[in-house]
Amino acid sequence: MSRSFEGVHALREVTLELGRREVVGLIGPNGAGKSTLVNVLSGFDLPTSGIVELEGRDVTRWSPSRRGRHGLARTFQHSHAFRSLSVRENVEVAALGVGAVAREARLRATELLETLGLASQAEATAETLAQGDERRLGVARALATRPRFLLLDEPAAGLPEAELPELADAVRGVRDVQGAGVLLIDHNMALIMEICDRIYVLDQGRALAEGTPQEIRANLDVTAAYLGESAVHEEA
């Protein structure tokens, strides 16, 4: 797919595939086109050319909510939570939105808040959360829809280093327990390299490379465009 804004090519013939039961990383410098790609995949933007398919169906013109009902969920860099509702209510609303009954929605909320370390703040209003907790609430809301495919837009931003293992375990659980495919967009290279099965690299709107973490580490074009020699050696 491609996407242009008044002559500026945000995406240039990018092809990306995400399967069930895998975690795929999407990395690249600021302005590479990552957010534009996620917006097109999730229905918040339309491609200038190309199509988006969801399990073999052309969903290019589908709304975000329709894609959500068919198993595609996403998080956002900035919180889209209902700020006056409690943390628990925010997760329950997400479950109710895809057809869960009230009892099931509450059970999902309880389970997810425990998994993501938010149980102690379940009754707090969303507007009182710190940035890192807001990100985790976004992940909980997305998971409450029981997605088959989940797009995580910088979930580690604002999280203390000590809490990253919890996030990594949650992402692995989406893949291994729920059987979903996860597209993980983040600048935390240690997290990306640790939990991703494959990685795509975008640079100036183009797909620069695709491969396993080991292949991406060894790719000189990626090193030059994004990772930097020091980052590669530190993670090797």
C-alpha cells in the first residue's frame, strides 16, 4: 500500500503480513511512516493505493469499529480512555462493545487488570493514571475485545524499565495463550529484539528490511538507517 499527503509520500508500496500466533515488530526512525501504516491497517486512514485484507477479506473501506468486531484491535500513543470512568469500567466497556454480556465483561476486566498490574487501581478514574499506567490500560482495553490481531502502538513508552518484563509477558500471552497475531511498534529495541518473531523496518515510507531479530541485527542497511552501530553491538 501507499499513502500520500499533498505530495508527501508517507508510505511507498509497503507490504506487511501478520499471521496468527506471532509477534511482528515494526521499527524505524521518527517520520518513517509507522503511525500512518497502523492508521491505515486499523481503518483510521485510507491508503492512496493498495488494499488491506483481514483473513482474506478486503477491508480497506471498513470502519475501525467494523474491523474491531471482526477481530482487529489497536492501542494508541495517546490515551483514548473514557477519563471519567474507572479503570475497571473502561475495560468492561471495551468488552461490552464487542458483544460480551455484563458478567463476562467484568470477568475479563478482572483478569486483564491483574495480568497488566492495574488491579490496585481498578476503581480509580482513568484521568488519574500516570502515563505508563495509561498505556497499560490501553492494552487492557484492546485485549478485552478478544482480538485475533492486535496492533500495539508504542506500549512501552513511559513505562519504567522494571515494568517491561510484565509487558513482555503480556504480549507473549496474547500470542501463546489467546492465539492472536501482534504487531508491536516501539522504540525500545531490547523489547523488540526479545519478543518478536519477525521485524519490519521502515525508513522514509519504504520497507527497508524484514527478517528475524538476528537477521535485522546483521543487516547493514538497517544499522545505517536506524539502529546505529552501538545499538547493534549492545544487543548482540
